[in-house]
Amino acid sequence: MSQQYLAGMGGSVRRLVQAVAGPSGPAACQTASCGPTVDIPALNALALRSLGFLFDANEGLFCRCATTVDVGFLRTKTSRRHTIIALLGLYRLAESGVAQPFDLASIRDAVLAETNWVRGVGDLGVLTWFTAEFVPDRLRNLLNEFDFDRALATCVDGHQARTRWLAWFLAGIAHARLASPPALPDLSDVALATYRLLQDSQGESGVFGHYTCPGFLRQAFGCRFGTFSDQIHSIYALTAFARAFQIEEPLASALCCANSMCALQGEMGQWWFLYDKQACRVVNRYPVCSLHQGGTAPVGLLALGEATGQSFHEPIYRGLSWMTGANELGKDLRSLERGLVGDSIQPKSRTANYWEAVLSFFGVSSKPQADALRVRYAARPDHFGWSLYAFGSRGLPKAGVSPNV
């Protein structure tokens, strides 16, 4: 039944673009206005150098995060999920022919050596995504090890329909189908079920809530409001799903969300933190995360642009320029001497976000002034992994991996 449904979801991509985006969709980036401020190969070099700080050679994995302290950096424990995202980017960079300081095969083997860290459909999705793209010969074993058909019911993030994790799960299934190894189990039913859960989470505005599950408080908050991560990962997953199953209906949902995000993007290119799907507005602006500005937003929007022909170059470059100094603090978040990028700009006081959310319900716009904001200096491998996944094919500067920008 699902295969018949999927086969019938046809139409014209160009008609979808025109109907959903209209004539006012984001135009292609003019290099005179935004391109020269961002040296993407240099950002790739900085990402590679940053990953060096985050690598634990003893375990052969990347740590979850590194924060600045008086004596240098404090690294947290390693994470296989974050390592996989870093590998997604590193493998993409390797495809450009760049020599790297990492032994990707040994890191890959360390990640795949055990799967007991997989706690839900989100973990399973990103593991499947990586395996399908870069080690497809192991994909059949992975699909036989896990019960994909029952994952939505048995995993907490699945039956609560947490949007970002559903998106990763759908993206993983899509990449598995695209890999097409021999005797691959049919994943059409679970793909369609995951797609429908994402549809249930999306409002008429195109904005996704954080999850869809029973319960009064969860309905009132989590189902109405969604983070930027919920939006951009859903955009990518819907695009990958449309490509893998050769259907076009999901592109309409992806375009609707992408155009809402671009319309709500800050004047300086900020991808804000929290959105109201009913009112299609920003609820909390901060923190604005470098992870989104230079990582996940380019991944999702470039994939959607390739699938539909609509250009998102301008909002992507504005987001990148925000990291390099065109932001509310006028600070370049790149720490070139340390080879890291500031994690985010956020309020100095935690109560600022609370009051912004409260005031937004009364239609009052209140955002922190510059003197109430600060840069959080930390580094995460998923930020640099997504950045390289988006831009790694463009390689590095000829001088090597040390950025000079």
C-alpha cells in the first residue's frame, strides 16, 4: 500500500517551486554583496583544525564538546554520534582529494565496532546515513541488526515523534535506499510512516513543532514551538526522501519551511533559536549558534536548492558572514590563534529568553541589547562536521590546513 501511495505522489518540481515560493523567493547570491566576506576554503581549513582539538587519540573518537577555561580547553567525554557527524564531513572533504591528519578508516572502525550506544531513531538514523554514504558494504548487516519497522513504536524519540530525530531517521532511510546494495530490506512502510509523523508536526506556516505526542503540556509547548534544528533537519530529510523515493510532494513541505525560515532570518543573517508554528514568528532569538550559521543551514538549504532549482545562496552567505564579524556584537567568532569558532552569541542572563517568550505572546517585540549579550566560546565536532559536509567538496587553501583569513 505504501509503495502505491509513494508512486502516486507525483507532480512538477517547477510548479511546486512557483506555487510555494512565489516570485519573491531568495535570489542567487551576488558575490559583490555577500560572497567576498566569506572564504569557504578557509572555513574548511578552520573546521579541520578545530576537529584536531576535539579528537581523543586514545579512544579514536571525537569528544562531545570542548569549552574554554583559564588553562586552555576542557574536553568532555567522547561521543559516537558526534563522531559520526564529524566523519560525514571529513569523508566529504576527502572526496575533494585533500590530505588529512586523521586516519578515517580507524575512526570509522572505532565507531562501528559497537552499536549499544544507539538509543533511539535519531541515533539509528544518523548511523544509517553515514553507513549508506561511505561504507555501503556494511549497510545490509546494519539493517538486519535493527528492527526498523518497529523502531518508531519501541524508541522513546520515535513514539513521542521528536522532530529532529524523526528527520535524521528519515534521512538515514533515504540514504539507505539511494545506496541500493543487493538484497536491501524494503523500508517503504517505515519511510512513509516517518514522513507522515513529520507532516503532523508541521503547521500551515511551514514551521515544525518540536514533537507530536499526547499530553496537555507537551501539546501546549513542544507541539507548538520548534527549534531551528527541527526546521533545518526536516528540510534536509524531506528533500532526501523525495530524491530517494522519486516523489515530489515532500518538496512542497520543505520549500514552505525554508521560505518561512528565510523570511524570519535576522537582518544580520541570524538563524534564530525558537519559532511559533501557529503564528509563524520568532519566540526566542537566542542563542544564535555557529552550528546553524555555518553548518546545518547550508546542509539543508543547499540540498533543497539542488532538488528544486531555487537558490538559497544569499541567506546562506548572510548566515556565514554573521560568524565572521557581521553580527550584533561586531565580533569575528573565529579564534584564529586557537583554531576554533565561538559556539554562539547568547544573553548574559538566562532570564532574558524567558521574558522574550512571555512578551511575544502579547505581541511585544523585545530583544536584548548588545551589552546584554556575550560570546560563548566552545567547540563541537557536529558543527564542523556539518560545515564540511556542506562545503568540503570545495577543498582547502593551497597553503594547507592552517587558516589565513
